[in-house]
Amino acid sequence: MTQGKDVMYKTPDGQHVNLSVEGKYAFQLTPEQSEWQCYLFGNRPDSMGIVYRPRKGKEPSWFVRLMMRIFFDCLWVKDKKGEPQ
């Protein structure tokens, strides 16, 4: 059995992603997620629906969040400190 190794890969959009390579197969590790999450199209934290969590550092500005709230009824919520996901 061969020992796996980690390789840094640059995606087309310029992000750096760690890949774990074992033999012929490469497994992509999940990038770090933001502390913001968006409840889309009228969904709220206490109901079931579509929830989107962007990559860390790729969150929209306050203006974009406000426009999403007005036009699409999307609610952006920041995680509370010390609360597990």
C-alpha cells in the first residue's frame, strides 16, 4: 500500500485547494466554510428549505445582502460564537 500525499491545487477561479492523492485517485478536501449562511426564498432558521453557506472570505457585502432580502426574501444569518454547526 502506498502512502498518500497532500498536493496544493489551484482552481480556475484562483482558489488554492488541498488534494489528498492516494495511488491513482485524488480526493478533494472541502474548503473552509463561512460563518454566514443564507436562508433562500422565504426560508427561515426554524423551517426546512434551501440553505446556502459560501466559502470563507467569499461572503456578499451588506448591500448585496440587503438587496437579496428585499427582492428575493433571503435571510442572511451569522453564526453565534461558540455554537456548533
